[in-house]
Amino acid sequence: MNRSLPPPGLRVLLVDDHTIVREGLKRILDATQDGWVVAEESSGFRALDNLRHAPCDLAVVDLSMPGMSGLELIRRIRAEFPRLPVLVLSMHAEEEYALRAFRAGANGYVTKDSAADELVTAARKVAHGGTYVTNSLAERVVQQLNGSMDVPRHSKLSEREMEVLRRIVAGQRSGEIAEALHLSAKTISTHKTRIMDKLQVTSTAALVRYGMQHGMLPDDVAPADGWNNTTGPIDLQ
């Protein structure tokens, strides 16, 4: 028996708010002929409900989801299902996102632009109880941890502040962000002030530029009307 393959019939739960992404992942796993039994959910809340009613051997989780973020879902999985392996599949290739995911309790991290065979390798390894991260990302994570790479200013942001920042970068107004995150507009304004202080910027335009330079446009938020691909939102007032 090939010990690099997981036992047949392992149940995998795919958690991503985009149907096309889930369908693509399911096809990739089905094509391996490893016998994966694949379930799908579109949100963190639905994923937790699924896990409470059916056993699961591996959760593949997206980081950027409306409502409950992927990081919050990972933390709640760790609290309720401490032995469940979690593989993060994210659009974010920056080491800061991987560090946050591992701190939340993830066992592996791959990006959505990874080749299909790398996703399969990661899923097999994490399902076996191992950990997985790409070589290039692992090198940058180690460099940041040992101090040989500068730690970005946004590493000081909380998870909620990161989520607010990504939505600001996408051109959303405070009211839109408040509605999406189920918070008050005043709370969003407070988060924005703290974000600007931590990033040492003095205007919304500078905040957006910082976010664009660090690839913080979220995959679950469409750019707002009036978006300029080079400079960000045209009207920043």
C-alpha cells in the first residue's frame, strides 16, 4: 500500500463562497481516484453546522468569505474539532496571511494559483496529519520570523482590521462595510482610524495605495463603481 495516499473514503469538506471554485476543487480531488467523499459549504456558519452533523477528515477552507472569515472559521474548528486537519486555500500569496492562518490553527496553506497536483499533494499530506506550505512561501515565513526580512506594518493589524482594510481597498464605503460585516458605521470608522494610525498614513488615498501595493484587494468583494485599476477609487471622499 502506498503510504503517501490517504485511506480511501476520507470525507473532505470544501468551504468557499464561490460555487465555481468549489466545483473546480471537487473535480481535482475526484480525478485523483483516491476515493475522496467531497461535501461543500458556502460559508463558515454552514460549515460548522455541517461538521456538527457529519464526521469529516479534512476541511479545505478559503480565507476571504463574507460573514465569518476563514480565519475565524479555523479558530472555531480548532475549538470544537481540535483533531480535524485544516488546509487553507487562499488567493493571498503573502507570508503574513500564511502566518495568520497557521496561528489560527491551520495545518497547511496553498494559494489558488497553485497547480492541481500541488493541491492534491497538500491535501494528502494534511489529511495524513502533516503540515504543508510551498517552498517559496516557507522561505519567506522563516525570513520574517528570524528577522532577516522586514515585518510589514500591516502585521500589527487585527483580523477585523485587516478585513476592513481589504474592503476599503476595494472601494467600499463605511456604510457598505458595516452592512457586510454586521457592524455599525461608527465601529467601522473607529477601525479605519486605528488602521491609519498603525499603517502611519494620513489619508484614505494613502491607505488605498498601501493596500494595493500589498495585494489586499479581497477576492470576495467586487471593485466599486468608479474604480481605477491603477490608482484605486477615483472618488475617495
